[in-house]
Amino acid sequence: MGGFHLSSSLLSELSGIIQGFREMGVYKVAPSHCSGDKCRELFEKEYQEDYIHSGVGMEIVLSYSPQRRSCVPYSSLNTNA
């Protein structure tokens, strides 16, 4: 979650970074605007339903998952609505 600051990265670099996220076991992503449009598009294509649209005012509530032994997003709420 956050700004990955990859807007000037090449497609091959972005693909490698996304693959690295998968290899590290990252199963949900929420890149913000400063990640760059192409970066967010590629992450969304790779992660599909595990991609979280984030931005100013977004609140993500986490809950603990015993199966994964980590926190997982329970719900995403836009507090600006």
C-alpha cells in the first residue's frame, strides 16, 4: 500500500517488480497515484480482485487471517462519500 514512485520505470522493470511482489508473497496491493498510471494498470491486471483502488480518504480495515497468519483487508471504505 502506498506510492511506489515508479512512473518513470520501463515496462520490463515494472514486470520484474510485480513478479518480485508475487515471489515475496504479497497477495493484495493498493498503489496510489504517485505509483504512475502504467504501474497501477499492470498491478491491477496481475492482481485482479486482489487489487485495491486507493486514494485520499480511503480507509482500509484489516482483520487477522489465521490461515495466512497475517492481516488481510476486511473492507475498503471511502470516507469522502
